[in-house]
Amino acid sequence: MDGASDWVRLGCGGPRSALGENAGASESGPDVRMDAPGEGRKGEAAWRKMCKEELEKQYTPSRWAVRLGAEEVLRTYTKMGNEATERARATRVSLLNIPYGDGGGEKLDIYFPKAESEALPFLLFLHGGYWQSGSKDASAFMVNQLTAQGVAVVIMAYDIAPKGTLDQMVDQVTRGIAFVQRRYLSNKGIYLCGHSAGAHLAAMMLLVNWTKHGLMPNLKGFFLVSGIYDLEPITHTSVNIPLLLTLEDARRNSPQQQLKVAAKQPVDPACHVLVVVGQHDSPEFHRQSREFYQMLCQGGWKASFEELHDVDHFEIIWKLTQKDYMLSQIILKTIFHEF
């Protein structure tokens, strides 16, 4: 994909493409009533007006795949992740299963362009899987493409449900970032990239009080890909069966709600937050991404919004194995300050 026709870029100042905000919007899926972005009549959130079956469909990404069936897209996603990780481990200098904490699941893999070095930009990736599936051992999609351009890549594990609670996962990611910062003090920037549930965990890092951890990580950018930022809707779906989130849990762990309440300002005004969604993500995923982007802009963050053309919830991340993929190029240009 290349050219303006493949993506829509919005910055906090408004559209940066002549295509407009709705360019590339999916025409598939049900006619979901939304009177305004995220709101229904009299200010009621649109998702609250959905029947249980419709809400379940909105938060089941595999049902929105356009090229593969629901089961096949999940199998392909796993296959692509396994193959990418095998290639990365066979062809790149790496440190595998490095403990960042005392827990059995608190491990990370680090891949380097050539040899281990501090003076590199580091991209730390958090896998998706609705906080209940997925693994660092099948998530090295972007390793070969980014390391070839001089970026070290960290793939981090965290304890998924039911073993881990959402609060524990947020704490683990916080400590994992602190570990990378302490180990590589001369890094040229730490960039967080999360997919789906991983995007949520990355977004929660915008709320961290790093002084409590005795350091300030050199966070330079966030790539939030097809994420969920308000968890309240999923408490009414089957996603919540292993998570066991109460309404209080969901609100406490919703960056959309917490950032609005905290009115937290960015520590580094130059830190860029990129919110990305695929054309064939569901309308609810589109709403969540757009509203989070809008909230970031209102809070003074350096944020931008991308809708990637003709990709679904899974293709949007597995295509990072491709050199000429638009998101790969956006990540590299952001890291090397070419925008």
C-alpha cells in the first residue's frame, strides 16, 4: 500500500488528508445507530442501546474479517506470529526470556539490529488477545523489519487471565518498561506499541506516576493499534467471563475515563501518541479509537489518528512482517523523526 488513498491521517489540528475523516470507512456490518460519536439520544452511550447479541458481535473482531472466516483468520494470525518469531530468533541477535520481575510470567525477549547496545531506539511490543490469550512467543511480527533499520525490539510477556488480573497486567507492563530503561540507560527513546488489548495496556502507561518507581523512562512515542480504551462495554460481553471485571475495575482500568478525570498532561510535549484502527475493524473499535484520539487532543497531547485502508483487526498487525506496509513506514518515520 502506498499513497494517500491507503490511509487517513488526522492530527489534533484536524484532517491532514483531503480524503476527510470518513475516508475508507467500512461499508460492511450492521446498521448500528449512533446519534453522535459515542452517544445516543439524550447523551446515552450508543453501545448501551445495543442488544446483547449486537454488542457481542461488535467486540468479536474475528467476525469482521472480510477475506477469511472467523476461525481461519484466527488460525492465520497465530501461524503468522509463530513464523515471524521463528524467523526472528533464527536470524537476529537476541536475548530471550529475560526476567523483568520475580513472577514466572514476567519475561521479555530483546532483538537487536547487530549486537547488544544501549544507544538505540527501543520499540516495546505488547500483544493482544483480550487479556486472556496470546504470547510473546508468537508476537515478533515487526522484529525483522525494524531491526533491519536500526531499531531494537522488545516483546514482553504478562500474566493473562485467569492467572493475572488487569491491575496486575498494568503493573507488570509498568515494571517491564522500568526494567528496559534501567538496563539501557543510554537508549535513544522507548516507543510503546500495543495491539488490541496490548494497545489498552500501552495507553494505561500514559497515567503512570513514574516518580513512584524511582525513574523517568525515556518514552518518546506510543503506537496504539486497534485498541479498547473504555472497558465498560466489554463487561457486558463474554470477553469478561475470564476477566471477572466489576464496573469499578473496568472504570479504574479505562484510560479513556481515567485520563479525562486526571487531566494528566504529557511529561514530554514531544511524545507522540498515534491511535490506529483498521478499515475493517468493527464500528465500536472505530468509535473507541476516534474518541480516545479526540480526548488526547483535548488534553494537550501530541496525538494523531490513522485509519488504515483495507485491513482487519488481525491483518493490521501481521502485515508488520512486510517492509513496504504503511504502518511499518509510519513507525520508522516517527522513530527517526521524519514526519
